[in-house]
Amino acid sequence: MPATKAQPKEMLPIVDKPAIQYIVEEAVKSGIESILIVTGRNKKTIEDHFDKSVELEQILKKKGKTDLLLEAQNITDMAKIHYIRQKEPLGLGHAILCAEQFIGDEPFAVLLGDDIMVSDPPALKQLMDVFDQTGSTVIGVQPVQHSEVNKYGIISAVAQTNQILHVKDLVEKPSPAKAPSNIAIMGRYVLKPSVFSILKTQKPGAGDEYQLTDALQQICHQENLLALELNGERFDIGDKLGYMKAIIEMGLEREELHPELFNYLQEVVKKEIRKVRKKAAV
Ligand code: G1P
């Protein structure tokens, strides 16, 4: 706030792309061809972004701006994107339930719109590989600071092999005193369609919302639930500092921006050190 007063946070630009485009690109790079974006009130600009912009394409063609034209076309063509509206903000579990008809009877992936992951291979691909090898529901996790556990779904687990953990229990947003560990769910999941029947009978949980974590807790008591410690860096763009870090890191990833941005950051650090020293000398 206030940047997200009249626009969805998923449309906040990170360098030159809205956050949601990074998420869609991660899914596409992982091999996903069909995407359903669960939107809500105030999120129409997401649909406009992935829609074909005939006027813009004509202007770019006329001006001979081929690079930009290809980029605009690529946004529209990279995947089959569908939309469904979650009519009330009743929680992540409820949002996923909105996708039941679209999914049908196949395993599917969930990527949360405010968690940007920078990794190679993409975070989702890492999870899909584990699913292909094991056939088990698998969630992406990373350790977080103990003081921050109340922002996440937290797992209790035992190590299996190669960064794979066997989940024993999960709790959504526990207080640091009650958290079973500091291993947090990172907004990437590969789920089986059986999760829908659990979500349908579930009661609201933390924050009075229907929580996916609560459905996963039932799954882990009924069958094998795995967690994979994801390689890569995660940015929470729903958090002011996380958003600023994402812009800097994504800028540094761009070859054309790296040299000047790197120099600029060095200058900023030097300037700040000078300020601190001056203050200390007073
Ligand atoms: C959601 C999930 C939580 C997960 C988090 C990751 O929470 O409910 O389990 O750890 O995303 O970002 P939210 O951030 O939507 O409150």
C-alpha cells in the first residue's frame, strides 16, 4: 500500500515485467502448457496483460520496432492462459477449489503470485521431477528465520534423500514458540486431484480462511507427502523489502543492466558508509 490500492500486487513491475509474468514464465519453462489464473475483483489488468494488444502490435510494426513486437507477441503466445474469478477472498484453499473443473482428474501445479523464485532449473521443474520419480504430492520449502515463521506454512519433517523431506505434520502461520521447525512452504506445490475432496469438507483455519496447508496436513496423515528444499532464491513481493530486493536482483540478472547497476550499487554503499562515519565523528 498504497501502490496496490487500485492495482493487483501481481502487476507490480519488477524491472520491466509485471511480477505475474515471471511466475507464468517459470511455469512455461518447467513444461506447463495450460495455465489457470485465479483472479478476483480488481485483478482485470492481469487478463489485459496476457491478452493480444492489436493496436500496440500495429504501432510497433509500423515503427519497425521488431524486438518489442516479438516481446509483446511472446507474452500472448507463451501458454494457453485461462482465468477464473474467486468471488470472495476466502483463502488459498478456496482459490484452489475454484480450479476443480479446469483441472479434472490430473495432477497439477500451484504457483503463488507473490512468491518469485530465481533458480535454474526453475523451482517448479525441481518439484515436477520429484513428482515424476515418486508419484507423491510434493511441496517446495526453504528455511526461514525463526522469528519469521508466523508468515508461512511450516512443516515438521524427516530428511529422506537429496534435499527431499518426508513431511510428518504442517501448521499454517504458527507463532515462533509453537513452530515445529523453521522450514517454510515457498508457494510452489505439485498436487493430486484428490486434494479437492479434502478442501470441500474442510473448515476455515488460520486467519479464518480455508487453508491449503490444512488440506496438506490431512494428506500427510493419509499418504506420502514430500517436501523438496528448493535450490534458488525466493522473493516475497508482498513485502516492501522483498519487492525492492527482487528489483535489484532481477536487474543484476540482466546483462544490459548489470554493469551500470552494479556500479551504482557500489556508489550507494560508499555514500552510506560516508554518512555513517560522519555521524559517528560528530
Ligand atoms: C501462503 C501459504 C503459506 C505459504 C506462503 C508462502 O500464505 O498459505 O503456507 O508459506 O503462502 O508465501 P500467504 O503468504 O498467502 O498468506
